[in-house]
Amino acid sequence: MSTIVAIITGGELPAYACVAEYLVGARIIAADAGYQQLRKQWGDELCRPELIVGDCDSLRVEDIAYAEQQGIAIARYPRDKALSDTELAFEWARQWGATEIRLIGGTGGRLDHTLSNLVYLSRVEELSLWLTSAGVAYFIDDERRRELILEIALDRDISVIPLYAQYSGASHSDASRCSSDAIAGQQELTHDATEGIEKAPHKLSSEGLLWPLDDLDWSRALSLSNRSSAERVRLRVHSGRFLCYVVHEA
């Protein structure tokens, strides 16, 4: 049985119309400032999370009071912790048995937070997509999601980027334990940069793109601002992990 979890984090959120279909059937977690942002941009009627996670330093008193009034659970953590609020939300999603995680928000604010999100997300195997205010990033790989098919308008910008970072030896149970250990200021997740390089070269085939990607040497290049040459774009991963970014229609 599949369990889909949507995580709403801080930063600028996409328009609700862009994300509504991805919330259907999903359990929803708000990572600290994500709760205030969804109330501000979407309103309380459109989306109510099941859980708010974080140190709550970005939430107003009225946000917390309203959440408690609505029966929304709040998992509070100290401000000084080893994991970010977004990372804690991912650990909660894993504890819920998530087979697929969708992230919403996380850009438009501090650059260091955006970069931290990108590095962290490149390691999360359950992550299927990241919806931002400007577009959608799909995560595809040679194990969980080998193929991506997009029904899309002609001449839409599409970028494809190889991902290399991955966890080094930390299982989900290790990561979950880290959530509690983080309170004591300890960090048990480790990442060895030398193990972050895939042993097999990245390889991906494409259909419906102006510049085909079948023979691209991903160790030397990426596909930035490619364009759709058909109304159906197909990407299939043969080895490695990739991020495919599609800009929202104007």
C-alpha cells in the first residue's frame, strides 16, 4: 500500500491551482514557516495540515493558537538542533511509512536555505517532485522512478540535471533516531563526498526534446533550458539519478 506525504515548507509557495492535484490523497505536514505561508497565500479553507513540525520560531502566536484550535498536531523542537525543520518533516514522513514524498515551497527566501534544501533533496530516495513558485522539479532514477512522461505545450523550457549526492550508510531507522538525538545537539547522518559519485555513468534517453539527451556525457555537461519539440516528452533513466525541471506556464 502506498503512502503519499506532502511537505509544505517555508519560502514562496506556488499558486494553489498548481499544487491542488498533488495534495489529493496525501497526508500533509507543514514545516514551521510553511504553515504561516500556506495560511497567507492559500487560506485556511483550502489546505489543513495534519502536523506542524519545527522549532516554531517563524510562526506567529495567532498561527499556533489557530492550529491548536483546529486540532492540528504540533511537534516542537529546540531552536538549536542538528536538523532543519524541513529535514525533520521528512523524518516524520518516513515514520508514517511514506512511499512517496512531495515537497512544496522552499525557494524565494534565503539563498543558504534554498541551497541546503537542494543538497538534502538530492539524497532523498522517496522524493518524487518539488513544487516551487516558478516550476516543478521531478526526481527520476534507475530504481524507483525510471520514466517520466510529460504532456506539455510546445516550446516549454525543460532542464535536466544529473544528481550525485547520496546517503552514505545511514538507513531510515538511523535517520529517524537522529531526529531525537538532534535535540541533544548530535548529528548521526554522515555523508562521504567520495562515495557520492555514482559508480555507473549517468545515462538517460529522451523523446520530444529539441536537443536529444541520449548521447550526452553527463560528467561534462547538463541540459539547461532545453525545449519541448512535441506535446509529449518522455525521459527514461538507464543509470543514475536526475532532476527534471519544468517552468510553470505563464
